[in-house]
Amino acid sequence: MIYGDEASWEAASEEARNTVMTQYRAFGESADGRILEGAELAPTRAATTVRVRNGKTIVTDGPYAETKEQLGGFYVFEVESLDEGAELAAGIPGAAHGAVEVRAAHEEDSE
């Protein structure tokens, strides 16, 4: 999960955004087929949050949490270890100015 400052991204020039997107394309090409899925997410102002409380559905506009860094995109990798995932994540352009969170997918016991 790729976190960054959405306001800084939106304030950046078109040239600066194009440079970053070129870096993301280069990262994707360098990942040697280990990326299974990935996407840039819409801005948080377009988010909808859904909660169910006491059997009642509550739908609100906006993100779940107000923070300086927002979830802006994600990748799903196929790697052998957390270390390999962290090494691959370090190459994501957003890691240089935001944060990249790496988590393993939950695997059900095969028993």
C-alpha cells in the first residue's frame, strides 16, 4: 500500500507528475513479473466510508481517517518472503517521499 501527501501530488506541476508516472512505469518493468496487480486510487475526496452500527448502515463521504499521508495506490506482489517484498517495495517511487506498507496476504490453513 502506497501512502503519500495527496495535497502535494495535486499541487505538483504536470511535468513533475509525468516524471513520477514515468518512474512508476519503469518500476513495473523492473519487477520481473512479480507484480500481480496494482492501481492508483482516486483522491480521498472521492471516497465513501461505510459502517454498520446496531444493524444500521451509515454511509459518509470522505476517507475513514484524516491523516497527512493518504492511501494513494497499491501493488500485489508474488514474492517468497517479507524481505523480498520489502526489497521490491523499496523500489516503488512513492517510498522516496511517502511510505510503502508491506503486508502478507492471510493464508488459510490447508488442514
